Amino acid sequence: MQRYEDAVAAKAGTVDQNLIPANAQHRYAVRPADLPLSCPMPGMYLWNSHPKVFLPVEAAGETKCPYCGAQYHMIEGDE
């Protein structure tokens, strides 16, 4: 059974993980594999960010986070 501390660290990010700093950029390219889109995205440190919000990017191909102002735009491909 996984310890509670390990489960929390896995979700929030630890110093030894290679995660993206949340809110470090103002424009992010996302792919269909990243859907459903949320800000901050999985793979970003969460401890110094805003609450997670899901963003509708599919219809217009771009969206903006209401918390931090980061802009997300869809690009083709899954790589």
C-alpha cells in the first residue's frame, strides 16, 4: 500500500522530478493527447500555483486561463 506522503508528493511534484514550473510561460502549445486541458497542466509543479481549472480549447483552438492569464493553443500531432 502506498504511503499518504508518497501519494501527495506524486501529485504535487518533488524536487527530484523533472517538472515544468507552473505559470512560467504565458503561451503553451498543447496537443490532442493533452486533453482534457487544465491549468496548471499535469507535469507542472502545483505547490506554487493557482487552483486547477479545466479549459475548453477544442472549439476555438485556443483559450486563456482566468487565473494566471496563460494562453494555450492547439497544435497538430501527438508527439
